Amino acid sequence: MQNDVRELRLAAGLSQRELAEALEVSRQTVNSIETGRYDPSLPLAIAIARHFHRTVEEIFHVD
């Protein structure tokens, strides 16, 4: 699954650490999601979408 987390995070001027703190996960989790090594759980995907004021489908997609 592809995602736009890195692009959204950079556009918001956030570091991986800052996003991780906002989502209450580790920086390593954010890095793994951004690089596609880890697909987030549904609750975490929803939290990411809410953080960026997007829908889950706008952020996570199959290309």
C-alpha cells in the first residue's frame, strides 16, 4: 500500500518525531509507515487522517 504521509508531514513542517508525538507512537513507527515497511492499524490510519484533515483513502492508496 502506498501512502502520502511523508509528503503531508513535510508540507506541514513537522519532523518524524513531532508527528510521532502527536500520534502517540514512536518515531520508528512513523518512519516505517512512510517507507512502506509497515501498514498502520485502522485506528492509527484514522488518527493520521484526522491529524492532516484528510480521509484515510486520500492518504493510503494502492497504486
